[in-house]
Amino acid sequence: MDAITLEIPAGIAAQIKLPPRKARKMLMEKLVVRLYEQGIITSGQGAELLGMNRLRFERFLAENEVAIHAEPRTLVADLDALDVAP
């Protein structure tokens, strides 16, 4: 699949009242959260889209009160890798 480019019409972009860079970041974060919540993308893909490592992305999800989708055994393996007790 090719890359997807979204275009916000100038009239709507002007109403966002944020600098273009900040508006792009905010819109991308909202899009990634929704895609992740719906199970369309993984945490690894979400992290990549937002330019974060996976641990930072999972913190980002927690900060935005989004449940992390993980199998219990995956979570335990991740905690073991971090040397943190469950």
C-alpha cells in the first residue's frame, strides 16, 4: 500500500488556531490513538507513526487513558525484559 496523505482544507485549518506543526502533531496523535483503540494498528506501529519508542508510546497511551492491548503472557514477558515484577 502507498503512503496516505490527509489534507485539511485551509478554512478548517485556520480555525484550528494552532501553529501548523503543533496542529499536525495533535491531529496525528488523535488519529493514532483511535486506530490503536480500534485494533487497527499495534503499539509498535503507533510508536513508529509518532516517532517514539514503544515504551514511550505505551506511556503516551496511559497519559491519554487508553488501555494497552496485550496478551497477559506478552505483558509478563515485557515486564521480565524490563526486570520489573508484575
